[in-house]
Amino acid sequence: MPLTLEKKVDLLWDKLAISELMNAFGRALDLHDWELYERCMCDSFEVDFERLTGFAPVMTTAARWARFAAVVLDPLIVHHQYSNHSIKVSGVEATGITYMVARHLAPGEQAWNAQYGWYENTYQRADGDFGWKISRLRHNYQWVSGTQQLIDLDNEAAREAMRDVFGDQVERQMPSTD
């Protein structure tokens, strides 16, 4: 059955809103605007950064995830580019793939790295800035160039933020060096 003009407009509007949500997600990272970053995600959502961190997917809160991002990214200058948004909307849920390039620079040291890949996310229709929020965040990078260990995860603040998100997986995979 063909879509009516109204349904087509609604579908286009939802896809645009989700694309704008992902652009705001990246812009919040670049500006270190952790309040905006937190507003891009459902209060409780799934994080799957296993390819990058080695930690299994977990349920966490937007506040905890934003705090983790702030701890590891605040010392860096970051630049995120998102493209190739491919979004499927089904009622109050949507899935999408967004290609990304994430660049990180340590000021003063001129050490840098860049991650190339995509996000495979799930979204929930929600009140807020965009009408949608991320309910599952899956970071699927393909390769990293530059300084691999640019992001310092071995300081106490980073470990505490990681434990807050990933729980006991942190100690099993990253035993304390004390």
C-alpha cells in the first residue's frame, strides 16, 4: 500500500530529526557540552563500545555516560564528522547507521588519533530537543590512525567513570597497577 503524502512527510521529518540528533551528539562532543550530550540519550540506554573498549555492552544512564565522556575527552580537542545517515523508522522506535570520523588532539603535545567507522543506533521517540533520543549507542569503528593510546584511561578519574558505566568489567580487564 503506497504511503500517503502525510505519511511521507512524517517519515521525512522523523529521519531529519534523527539526523539532527546525531549531528548535535557530535557537536556536543566537540564543544564539550555535556548537558547537550546527555540530552541526546534516553535516561537509561544501552552502550556498546566493545570494539573500542573491550567491555561488553551494558545498560547505563545518560548522566553516567556523559560523565565518562567528559572525563576522557575534556583534556583533548575533538572534532567529529557524521554522514551517510541511513534511518528506518517504525512507530516510536527507529534504527540507524551513521558514518563517523572522530579526531582527537592532545594540545601542546601534538599527539593525535582518528577513528573511522559508524554508529549502529536505536532511537526512541521522546520529548526533548529533537523528538527522538538514543536508546542504544553502538560504536563500530573500523580502524584508528595516529597515537593509539591518546585517551588516558589509566588515571583514577577515568577508572572511576569507567567503573560507574562498565562495572566490574573494568577491574577484570584493566587490573590496577598499584
